[in-house]
Amino acid sequence: MLKLYGGTRSRASIVHWYLEELGIPYEFVKLDMQAGEHLQPEYLAINPVGKVPAIVDGDFKIWESGAILLYLADKYSKTPLSPEERAVFSQWVLFANATLGPGIFVEASREREMPRLLTPLNEIFSRQPFLLGNEFTVVDVAVGSILNYIPIMLKLDLSSYPAVLNYMKQLSERPAFQKSISGRA
């Protein structure tokens, strides 16, 4: 059975959300980060950097939330992706982790980056319910989790981005989201 390793209030909740969406069986292995369980040899054999999340799927081990999401989409989604579709998925997952997350959560650049990032997202969500159109995909987990961390971790006024707020609300009402991000796994 696939194992997801994570800690309380970690990015493991992003992977947890997607696993719930996929409906595949998995075991959540909660590491006590305060006690340093993520720095023990047993876990370092899975992720030598000692960060969470990581998964073990049979003999395969992978870490970094974005890489895990893309792996799960490739292996468990019902529709095989063309190289172009895979590239678009990668683009949005990398955007979430490397651009959107730092743009929102790094205070020094937030004032400059937030409008630059949220304005085009607001335009996209004013035309369609999900990032890639009418269908929920792994990219919505990646981008949507970062956006939905804003009200959990920061007190930012997002009223200038009503379509983004609507998207966040729509995602937060999904049962799989409720079992993961809302529960802050």
C-alpha cells in the first residue's frame, strides 16, 4: 500500500488532498517533526533532505509535493497525458510551488507579487471553474492548496480578486479537501 509521510501542518496535506481525490488506498505515516523523526536514518533513507512530504509506492520513493502530485497524476489518473498535456500540468504545479507560494508567503515581495500573480488567475477563474477549463485536475490541487493556505496562515484582503475567492470557496467545499487541508493533516 502507498505510504504518505508527513507532519502536522505540513505540505503533506496537499498530497493527502490529491490522494483523497483519486480515491486510492494509502496509509498516512505521521512523523513527529518536533521530536525530529524526519531526521532519523529510517526517514532519511526515503528523503535524504529530511523534509516532508514523501511517499513510498511499492519500491518507489519520491519526495517534494509537486513531484509527488505529478507522479500520482501520471500513475493513477484515468486519462493518459500527451507530452504537451504533461508539460502544462508541470507548468502549473511548478508555478504553484516556485512562483505563487513564494510570491504570497514571502513578505518582502508580497506587495509587488500578489497583484501580478492573482490578477491573471482572477481573469482565468472569471471565465472557467478550474485552471484548465471545466474539469478539476491535479493542477487545481497544487494551485488551490497554496491559495487556500492564505486564509489559514495570513490575514490578506483578497476582495480585489472575487473570482479567485470563488475558486477557493469551491475547492474548499470538496469532500477530499475537507478530509485533508481543512483537517490540516
